[in-house]
Amino acid sequence: MSDKELFEEEVKEEAPVEIEVVERKPEPEVKEVVEKPVKTAPVKKKRVVTEAQKAKLIENLKRGRETSLANRKKKAKLTELAKQEKMVEDDHKIFEALKRKLKPKELEDENAMLKKELAELKSAKKAPAAERPKTPAPEPEPEPEVVKPIAKPVVNPPMTTRQKMKKMRGL
């Protein structure tokens, strides 16, 4: 028996087999995370500073701090003044609103009347006063002579220590 015969005999004819092809969805590709080496900054050499330069830098720093402190204080004062001015303005607005709301007509009438009186007084002051007829002054009557009685000298009794202390308190 030859090889062909062996294989032919074993192969039996079978019904054709239908094979279904299932399409696979492509799997998402997984990217591998590659760790990059961390780069360190090159170490810089420290600047060599002489004692004189160091003292000058320290002095400049001190002066700068002083001026910045002065500027901050100045700005704080300005903001405080601005706040106070704003508060005064707000108070004035509130006062005016209340004044108009409470008695607007009475106040306006009174103000108008006072303004008229003031204008009249100013115009009267500017205009020369009308001359009045001069009347002769009354003649002074002779005063009768008054005889003054002669006063007796008053002798005060001597002061006690208590009275002396009271008088000295006021000095």
C-alpha cells in the first residue's frame, strides 16, 4: 500500500462544512508609558561677593524696605482719607434726601423768605438811608450838688487762721 492509498482510504467524503467568519473588532492599542529621565538643572556656582559689596547690598536692601514701608503707610492714609470723604458724602446725600422727603415745602418756603429778607437788607445797606429831620438835643439839666456824708473808718477785727487760709486758697 502506498502512501496515497492510505491517505485516500482514511479520507471519507463528508458533507461540506460551512465555516462562519466572525469579524473581530480591533482592540484598542495600549500605549506603553515610557518614563523619561528627570533632567536636573545644572548646579550654578555661587557668586563670590566681597565684604564691601555685601555691605552695600545689605544697605540697599535696608533702604528699599524703609521706602516701601513709607509708601505703604502713605497709601494707607490716602485710602483712609478717601473712605472718610466718601462717608461724609454719603451722609450728606442721606441728610439731603431726608430733608427733601420730610418737609420739602416748608423748608423751601422758609429758604425763599430768608433769601428775600437778605436781599432786602443788602439793598437797604447799599442805598443811602433817608435823612431824618434833625431835632435839637435836649439841654442838660444842672445836677443838684449832693453832699456826701463823711464815712467813719471801719476797724476790722483781726482775722483768724481759718479765714486767712480761705483767702489764700483763691490765689
